[in-house]
Amino acid sequence: MYIRIYPGNNPARCAVNWILGLVMNTRLCLICGTPISGRADKKFCGDQCRALANNQNKIVSQRILLNTNQVLRKNRTILKTLCPQGKATVRKEVLVAMGYNFDCFTSLFVTRTKQVYYLVYDYGFTPIMEGQIEKALIVSRQEYMKDWNPWKSLAAG
Ligand SMILES: [Zn+2]
């Protein structure tokens, strides 16, 4: 007994079929739910379903890359806009109001005094406090920030 689910159907129902298959000791195609015979590591009933699964994975990967690239581009534009002279200090709220995403950066640079610069391509900022006020010191990326070695601080400690 099995319920055949066709490609494009609800993934939750496909998951139910997959679990049903495990319980009944029958392997089912991850895409359409058809019982699979043959090799134990087979996941799909045939080429069509394998291709469909590959395409779905590719679409998910592309979406992640596109979203991240978009965020990085926006972050860079914000830094560049706020820092026309190579160095500028702004309140954190200014970055937040402009839609800056602090999760996304392309590299790091940590100074000897442990000040962390979050770089986005050719711009970056380091968080600073002026009294109780959270600010960002924005800079254009310097030559010496380019050969950042993540293990350097471990060797020093
Ligand atoms: Zn299938």
C-alpha cells in the first residue's frame, strides 16, 4: 500500500510518504513517492525525478547566493554613501535606518588592540562607543587589511 505523490506536490506529503516507506521497509522516491527497487542508496525512481531534485537544490542555492549578494551590495552602498572621504563616524541608528545588515560582510580585520573591522568589499566599519552612544567608524579598506590571517591571534595567545 502506498500513496503516489506526483512531482510538484506538497513536500510535507512527500515526507509522509517517505516515513511511511521507512515504517513499511519500502524505499520511496523522494520526489514522487513511487516505491524504489534496486540499490540501497537509491533516492529517486528515475532520471526525471533525480533531475527535478537537482533543479530544486540548484534553485535553493541560487536564491541563497542572490539574497546574500543583494545584502552585501546594499551594505557596501550604505558604507560608501556615508564615507565619501575615506573615513567617517556615524551613529549605529543611521546604519540601521538605512537598512544595514550586520550579519553580512566579506572579510574581517582585527587590529593589535582587538578592534574588529567588518569589511564589505572595499569599505568597512568598526563598532565604537562614544560615551553611551553606539557608533560606527567607517573606513575605506586599507592595503594592510588585505592579508588577514584568522590564526594569527591564536598563535599570539
Ligand atoms: Zn520519482
